[in-house]
Amino acid sequence: MDLNAIPLFAMLKGKMTHTAERQRVIAQNIANADVPDYAPRDLKPFSFDQQLKSVQSSQALAVSQTSPGHMAMPDSAPQASLDSVDAPDSEVRLDGNHVVLEEQMVKMNSAQSDYAAAVSYYEQSLSLLKMAATKPGG
Amino acid sequence: MTDPATSASAATSAIAASALKAQQARMRVIAENIANADSGAVTPGGDPYRRQTPLFSPTKVEGGGTGVAMTGVRPDQTPFHTEYNPGAPGADAKGMVKMPNVDPLTEMMDMREAQRAYQANLNVIENQRSMDNNTLGIIKK
């Protein structure tokens, strides 16, 4: 069973991928906090509406396989936008570095709690599936 | 196929680790400066120890992403100061000895900054680990 075929799971996976990638970009900013002229970057925010649309359109356009000879559709799980954009912090140092460690720490912690939230929601949804699959009273 | 989520997690740790290494190297340069703060000229007219400054530049790391590396040291070109010490082997006719251009206060500030940067990167690794643990938690259910 492909959990990604269930829109809810596909969206949660998109959110988790987005947050992990964001964490990587923030790690990059913190690592380069002492490099002259370095400008911090960040991902475009995760958009629920966009995800929802791409999940719905991938569902609407799916072709059903009626014979074993039919080829499967390419992986149509929605992909969150993982492009990074310049996101300068509030101060610029004399050496031209735009990274403010405190602001990056805040971003990192918000990425972490976003991730924890997505994971616990994933667990919740899994336990719902499990409940549906278990025999009543069993 | 590598999952983007796992490769991002590995890259995050690699980036933070590269920064830990770079800050460690910077600490070494600072230690050299402090250790040699009193290494004055040994021959009359000779030069004393010259302060070194670390050079940081962005570097690609394994797994994708930009880490950082200390790519070298540059000699600090600020002038040496002189000290009256006629007994020293490096003293000139007037009894003046050239002393290194190291200011202990600057070195202390630099050291504290390196320490903060090191802590910040350690935080990144810890954060990443807790995210990985969250993911592993799904399996336990």
C-alpha cells in the first residue's frame, strides 16, 4: 500500500520534506555566519492551498489501470516548492555579512516544531488507519 | 532513490560539522596569536611574530549544500609596536625592541565569537537529531 496515494499523507510528507530542506538551508546560513558578504537564504513558505490544489489535480488527472499491461502513472505525489530565496536578516555587519545568529536560531526552532507537529499528525493519521483495519473490540 | 527528507537531514549535519571544524581551526589561530603575544624580535632590526587572521569561505559539502571552511590565514599588516627593553637581544641602539601586533583584548573578543559560533552550530546538530528522532518515533507506533 502506498501511503502517498492518500492525499492527507502526501501532504504531510510534502510538509516534512519542506521543513527538512528548510533546516538544511538554515544550517547553511549559520555555518556561513562568519563569511564576508554572505547573504542568508530561506525557502518560500509552505503553502497549504498550493499543496491542496496539486493533490486534487493529481487525483483528477489520474488514469485508472484496467489491465496488468498498463503502465503506472509517474509518481504524482505533490512536490512542495523547495526553491530557496534570499532572506536577509535585520542587520548587516561591516564585513557585508547579513546573518544574524539569533534570527536564524528562531527560524531553526520554528522549523523543528513544525516538523514535530507534522510527524505527530502523521502518527495520528496512521493510528486512525490502524483503528479502521482492526477488528472491533479486538 | 534517496528520499529528499533523509538527504536533507544528512546534509544539514554535514554543513554544521564543516562549520564546527572551521571554528575549531579559527580557535587554533587565535591560540597561536595569544601564545606569541610576547614573541618580540630576536635580532636588532628583525621582525617579531606577526598576528594571523583566519580566512573563511563557503565550501560545497557532501550531500548538497554550502558549508564553510577555513581556507587559509592572512598576516595582519597593522604596524608592530615598540617597547623599551635595552637588555633584550633584539634591542636596537636606542634600546627599543619591536613587539608583535597582537592585542590580547582583540584576541579575547575573537575567541568568544568563535565560541558562540561553535555553540550555534552545535545547536543545529542537536536540533537535527531531535527531528530525526521524531521521524524514528513513527516506527515505534
